[in-house]
Amino acid sequence: MKRVKLRFAGLEVEFADRGKGVQQILEWAEKGTRFPVVVFGPEGCGKTAWLRQAAELLRERGYHVVYVNPLQKEYLAHTDAKEVAKALAEVAARALGGVGAELAYAAFNAARELVRLRKRKVAVLVDDAFQAIGLGKEAAFYVKSLLGLIEYPPESYERIVAVAATSEGLSRREIGRHLWAELKPMWNLPKKGFEELYEQVPGPKPDVEEAWRWTGGNPRVLAQLYEAKWDANEIIAQLTKAKNITAGFATKWRKLLEEAVEDPDALWSAEAEELANELEARNLIVYNVYDREDWLWIDEPPPEKDLELGIGKHVAWQSPLHREAVKKALKELA
């Protein structure tokens, strides 16, 4: 397997191997996806890296591949259909000056055109589409369009692989109301993959175990720590501002938050449902975590419970530093 090169905190690194996640891509390559697969998980958990590696693996296996990231205005077109690649490039150029929604729709149109051109194996991989096009009905209709391509193609085909990734828990709920997609969670990097990535980070750095306790395996948090010269307090301050964890918010929910920073499963109750919805909307937690059966997950599931990393059976903080940002707000109330 050729490992793709990825941007990481101003560096170029190799894809940190997700053994099971890579195997799932290879299985899809052999049979296609019966439904669009919607992959959700914590912000920065590695969905983009995994999708970029998926594009390369599928290309190696004879697929015509379209990959887009509407938020980053990025795209890849692994195809000999020059008119399709050109059309996608033109949309990407226009997207640079505005929102990325048009690029998300262009990926679908490109995949449909490849099928119309009788390309036998087609893959469409869409990263963070829903934040660009909308988290509610728009997200659901986009997934329905991908399903329509699989079920009602313009021409016959051999296999289609359709995958969309999101970190938005709210879009997961909207899509889950229908039977248009297979929802698959992804967690942060497992220990082995995290250590592979960590070893590619240059310069003086903390012990890998300390980095693991700060990040819980989240690659984006690792990148932020590297850029902050390993000052965890700087990242906590950034998260506090970015997630709008104000004194008013901490005061309103003080009792429940104090319980949740000790054990996130404290949010798994009727009393805490409103707070859980708010934390999920701010991408601070993952709510209603799937059972840890391997077949339910992309790559390896998180542990059943690990309070040091902020992982409960039903609810988990997206990373230990997400939890620490809430802890900091609570301490400042004292």
C-alpha cells in the first residue's frame, strides 16, 4: 500500500496506519457500498487522512475516484475522463472565493457523469460536506442523492463506493432518521497509529504517554500541541474561546458539568439531555456512542470506558483537552 503524504502542522507526514480502517476500504473496493456510508466522529480524529488514503487505495484498484473537501476547497480527480476533471477544477476555483457547497454538489455530479460515461468502477468521497451544505435536511437530501446514484444510475456499472464524513453530531441525527445511509463512527487514532504519527513530529517533545493522555489519540490536538510548543494550557484556552465555554454557560450547568468532567456518562440521563445536546452541538462530546462491536465501527472502537481519557460507555469527550477546557471554566467559578 502506498501511504499518502499529508499536511500536518506545517509538516509533511505519512498516513499513520489504521489497519482495520484500511481493510474496510479494501473490502468496499471488492464489492462496492450498498448504501452511502456516512462516517462521523470527533473533530480532528483523522477522517480526512483516512479518506485521502482511501482515494489512493481505490485508485490503485482501478476506480475512477472523486474526492472533495468543501470546507478546505480541496479536490482530487483520479480519472482519465478529462472533461470531468476539468469541470471539477473549475468549480473548485470558483469555490476559493466563497462557500464550498457548490464543490460538494460538484463531486456528486462528477461521479454521476463518470457512471454515464460507462466507467465501471466509481468512487465518490466527500469530506465535511454537511457543514458546507447544511446540517439538517440538506445533509439528508445529499445522502439520498448518493443513494439514488447507487440504485438508479444513468448507466450500468460494476461497483460504486460512496462515502461522506462529518464531525457534526446533529447531522448524524437527521441522516439517521431515514434509511438512506449506513452510519459508521470513527474514533481517534488507536495507540499504534498515534505512536506512528507522533514519531514523525520533529524536535524536543514530551514522552509519548504524556502526549497520549493529552490528546486521547486525536491527531488535530497533537498538531495544535506541536504548534503551541507543547503548552497544553494554550490549547485549553483556544478551545475555551472556540467552543464558547463562557462563565454563564458554566454557571447554568455547573452541577451536571462537574459530574460530566469526572464521568461523561453523567450526561446519559433525561435530566442532562438538554446539556448533552448543547455540548454535542459545540462538538465537545460524542453522544450515544455505539457499542464496541468491531463491525459497527470504522477502524478500532474506543475502549468500553476510560475515565482518564474522558471516555464513558455512552458518552465521551472528543479529547481529554476538550474536557479540560470545561474543567477550567468550572474552576474559574470558584
